[in-house]
Amino acid sequence: MSATCLSHTCSDRALGSVPLVPRRAKAEPGLFGGLIARLARELRLRRAARTLEAMPDHLLSDIGLARGDIPDAIRNGRAWREDGR
């Protein structure tokens, strides 16, 4: 038996195949955790919208956005258009 193995059953197995500590299941966020996650996402989206709205039109054009596209781009990502914008 090796020094890192805690039982006699793993002496003949590869050490990597026998976990010494069982893995914990990932916890579900629950009602409160989900609410906090949605609130944090909404705050990030609003901050991104304020940042883009503060940019001048020529900079928005450089990144392929028109001022009217900002809310949709923030919520759904930027849509690619046929005209290259």
C-alpha cells in the first residue's frame, strides 16, 4: 500500500482512479441565488448600456453599432447586417 492511499483496496489500482475525497455535487442556486444572479446581470447590462450611450457616434460606428442599436445589442448581442455594419 502506498503512503497516499488510505485503504487496502487501492493498493493494486492506479492512484488517479481512486479519489481520496469524494466530489461534492454542484449546488443549485435556489430562489435567492437566482434572484441575486439576475440582479447582477441586469446591473452589468445597464452599466454596459450607459458606457455605449456615452460614446460619440463616430466611435459607435467604428465598432459597428448605431445609437438606436444599443439596447438590442446589449440584450441580444450585435446582429450582423448585409451592409457590413
